[in-house]
Amino acid sequence: MSNLFNIDIVNPEQSFLSKDNVFEVVIPAVEGEIGILKDHIPIISFLKPGIIRVFSESEEQSFYVEDGIVEFKDNTLSVLTSSIFDLKDADKNFVSESISSAEAELSKDNIDDQKRFLLNHKVEVLKSISIN
Amino acid sequence: MPSLDDLRKRITSVKSTQKITKAMKMVAAAKLRKAQENAEKGRPYSEKMNNVILNLSKSITDKENAPKLLVGTGEEKVHLCIVLTADRGLCGGFNTNIIKKAKSYFEKIISENKTLKIITVGSKGYDQLKRQYKSYIVENISFKESKNINYFDADKVGKIIIEKFEKNEFDICAIFYNKFKNVITQIPQEQQIVPLNEDKDDKDGSGNDNDYEFEPDEDEILSNLLPKNISTQIFKAMLENSASEQGSRMTAMDNATRNAGELVDRLTIEYNRSRQAAITKELIEIISGAESL
């Protein structure tokens, strides 16, 4: 029996990635990373800024996401996100711009704790991208 | 009776108008293909989004404390209407159809003594509505600068709506746009986005079999998801609208080209006739002149 399942990553403009031969996906859910294997119990969660790692038979892909919703059902993982890019073609300028805009946002006084946490996290992840 | 010279001038001018409408038709056809593709590409996202929300709202048992964006404020006094139109004209009945649909809705609300607020997206809608409903228009947004429809723009509109909702500025929100059916048919649509209309989707009762695990809990996911859903709905409407606009323009310009062609034919016949009449007249004059000698 195969241990493969489907993944669909869609953003509002188009379907970003669609594969039917992945055996593990690691997603940065809001309460911590989740690794999803075949026959995972149906789950709905949303994402925090982080890296989605998709392991298929032939390759491993990584994507940066800012936010989104994941749904796993009937061995199909759907990721809905408005901001995603492949780490392979990450644009250095875009990354550094995002870092500085997030930092600018952080320096404001009127943000609540949750937002501060998310922003801090975003900066961290983006910085780790720009180092690689 | 116009002189030969006048006729010739008219023919040339109609012909050059025809050239313009023909070119516009070609451009619209090319843009239509792209817009249609975009609309199709954008569909999975909004469908999936709908599914997730459907599953979530089914699992919410405590309706009282459910997010207000889903169940509404419990009142329906203030209606916010988002009218999505094009920024450009010359596209047949495209803008007028949306406005007509919206106006009949406005009249209903006003006659029921409820408060009406209007946000127009796209400058044509604003131009047509400001004459009659100026005092109701609270905001006028136009994306003339952005070449393509992008999610970022839709998100801006979505954020305005959320902001107004949080300030309790409205109870019910509806959007008006044209749904793209095919090149010649576009159907003006009225869609309520706040609170969400659930009854439509109740037909598949199978969704209840799925016991989802939620992380964090349903409420939190919903309150995160619903604002996004609004932007998604607006984005979907914008995509449909842009495909409709191009389709409508294509048909309108095709008709215009054909009409111009007919006009040219008619004018040419008239021109030839008067030319012939002039020749015959001259001949008669010469002949009768010769006879009298």
C-alpha cells in the first residue's frame, strides 16, 4: 500500500502547486509545526509565517508562507494562502523589504501581543531565509 | 440634400470610427481570454474557502457566541452596498446593468426606512450613482492605476468593510457585480456577504460526517477566516466583473463595427446615386441645349 497523498496549494490568483505523490508535509500551523502523513485525521488550522516543506518521492520543496488556512480531508491537503513563494526563487530584495516593513510595524506602540508575536516570528523566519 | 463633398466626408469619418471600434473589439477579445483564464484560475481558492467555512460553521453549536460576521448582528437596519463596476465605458450595458440591479435594491431599502450606505468600486459606478444617491455614498474606490486585478486590491476593499463592521457601521453587506456566463450574456448579481448566507449550501448534508480536528478552536479559526473570506468574495467578484467587462465590450464593439459597416454601405449608395443624378442632369442640359440650336 502506498503511503502517498495529495497536496493542493492555491492562492487567490491561481493554483500554486498540485501534487499527488507526497508522503510528508510539514506546515507551520499557528500553534506549532505539524507534520502531516497519509491518513491524518481531518484537521482545519491556520498558518503563521513560516516554511512549508513538501516531501515527495523525487524531491523536497520548501515554500515561504505568510498566512493561510490548511484543511486536511480524505487524504488531500489543501493550503489556502495569499502570500507564498518558493524558497528557490526567493527574491533577496523582497525578503529584506519584508523584514524592514515588519520591523517598522513592530516598533509601533499600539500593537497587541498576538500581533507582536506573529511579527517577531515573521522577522525570524525571513532572516533565516536571507542567510541561506 | 447633402452635397457630394459632404457625403464623401461622412463616409470617411464613419470608416475611421469603424476602424476604432474594430480595434477595440480585437483588444477586448485578447483581454477577455486572459480575464477568463484568471477567473478560472481564481475559482479553486474561493471554492475551497467556502468549503472550509461551511464545514466550520456546521460544527459550531453555540450560535449565540459565534462570530458576528457569520451570524450577523441580529439587526438589519443599516445596509452597506458595494457596487463593483468598470473604470471605463464603451462596454455596452455592462455598467448600466449593475447599476440598475443596485438601484432597485436601494429603492427597496429606502422604502423600508432602513439606512443605506454605498461604497462604489470603479469610477463608472460612482459617476452614475452620484446624481441620485450622492448623500448615501460613503466611499469611492478606484483601481485605475493597477493594470491587472490583484488580490491586494481586493484585500484593501475587504479591510475597509471589516473596519466598518467592527465600528458597527452596518448590519448587512451586499455586493453587486456581473457574473460572467459567456461572451454575450453577463448576469448582474446581488450577493450578501455579511452575514453569510448559509441556507443555500444546506443541500449536501454529508458534510456532517467529517469530524474535524480544529487547532486552535473553531471560534478562533472562524474569526481569522471570515475577514479573509470577504476579501476572497470581493476578489472573485472583481475577476468575474473583469471577464464580463471585456466580454460585454467585445460584443458592443462588434455590433458597433457592423452598424458602421451598414452605415457606410448606405452612404455609399446615396453618394453614387447623387453622383449619377448630377451626371444625368448635366447630360440633359447638354442635349436640350443642342436641340434648341
